[in-house]
Amino acid sequence: MGVLYILVSGACFGLLPWFVRIAYGHGADPFGMLAARFTMAAVMLLVIRAVRMRGAPLPRGRPFVNLLLLGAVGYAPQSTFFFNGVKRIDISLATVIFYTYPVFVVLASWLVFRHRPSRVTIACLAAAVAGAALTAGQVGSGSITGVLLMLGAAVWYTGYILVSTKVVAAVDALTSITTVMLGASAAHLLILVVDNASLPSDTKGWVATAAAAFFSTVIAMGFFFAGIKIVGPGTAAVLSTIEPVVSIVVGVTALGESLNGVRVAGALMVLVSVAVLARLTARPA
């Protein structure tokens, strides 16, 4: 069941770019889509938490503020980079570039926490960077902004991961997810008002947005935390590589994106390297 939970979580996360593209095609822009997604997800999580935890109040004081800030300053900007990047380049390319974030996590751990990587880890880092370079080289002219946005998403997500390991430790997983979503929702609702962002303009756009909130946020996060309790972080991280695979398949089959030999080689280099990195970095010291 733990394996199944992680695979379902990864598949749901992998569908997110598809839902995003549908919403973009039906009136939404990145900020409008994000505001709607996070607000819907926050409401869903509040209801689920009220039922599961029998109306227990949310935490107060510093833990609550820290989780709100984690959503508003950590998760929200990362999603902004990601959603704007997906708007500019193919889903398959965007996903592979973003999925280099474990490389940045290892490098940040090395620089900040002095966790010196092994030779195998360094080899994986080099292979992942080379694979990402091959993939980015397939992006057409004029789309360098999309590549930079996806790299920005990967770097920001690295910071989010490193900070969240400290912040969420004091609170249960469901409460953490719910409060983080509240923070992300508040940040993007503010942007929605200030920037006059565009929400979906028809039913299909709203259905895609609701699907992103339910499947690619609530279900994806919930199943991941449920699965990681059973199989552990190492196995969960490796199984989660299904996420970019699903995104690439959706991009090719549903959106007609091309996938030549160079793209396949770059994607495989990144995915294999990340899977090995996940296993290595999850081992106890």
C-alpha cells in the first residue's frame, strides 16, 4: 500500500502541468490559476482536517506563523516560477529542468550543513546537470525565459525543502499541509487583487483548476505523506520519479509535444541520476 500511495501521489503531481495548460487555454493566467488552485485546496484541506481531527483548532503562535510564511514565502513563489515556466516551454522540457532540484538540495546541504557528498553522489550530480543541459538545449529560441523560470522554481523549491524540514517537525502532517496552503492562498489572493490577474473564463477552465487543487495538491500531498510513513523517505523519493515521467507522457500524448532522441537521453540522465541521489541521500548517516 505504501508503494501504491507514492505512485498515486507522483502521478497526480505529474498531471499538474496538463491541468495548468488547460486552464491557460480557457482564460486563466498564472497568477489567477494559482490563486484559485491554492484557495480551493486550502478549503478542501480545512474540511478534511475538521472531519479527520474532529474540529481540533489550528496551532497558534510561532508554529502557525512559521507554517503560514512557509506557504506564502516558500511554496507560493516556487509555484509562481513553475506556472510561468510551463506557460513558455513544453511540459516535457519544463519538467526535466525542474526535476534537477535534488541536485541543488545536495549542493545546498554541502555548502550550508557541510554534508560532503560521496564520489557516487558527485557523479550523479554531474550526470543530472549534463542531462538538464541536453534538455535545455532543445528549447527553441526566445524561450530562454522559460528555462530560467524552471531553474528558479528548482532553486526556490530547494530552499523550501530545507526550511520545511525544520518548520513542520513540530506539527502533524495534515495540519502542516493545511496551514501551508492557507499561506500560499493568502499570498496569491493578494497578487490576484493587486495584479488584476485573470481567473478561468469558462466551465472547462474551472474544472481543470479544481482538478489541479484536488488531484495535484490535496490527493498528491496526502498520499505522499501516507506513503512515506510506510516505505520510508528513500523508497518514496525513488518512486516519486514517476512524476516527471507522467508529465512527459502527458505532454507527448495529450498536447502533441515532440520527443526526439536528445530529449529522451537528457530526460533519462536526469531521472536515473535523481533516483540514485534520492536513495543515497536518504540513507541514515
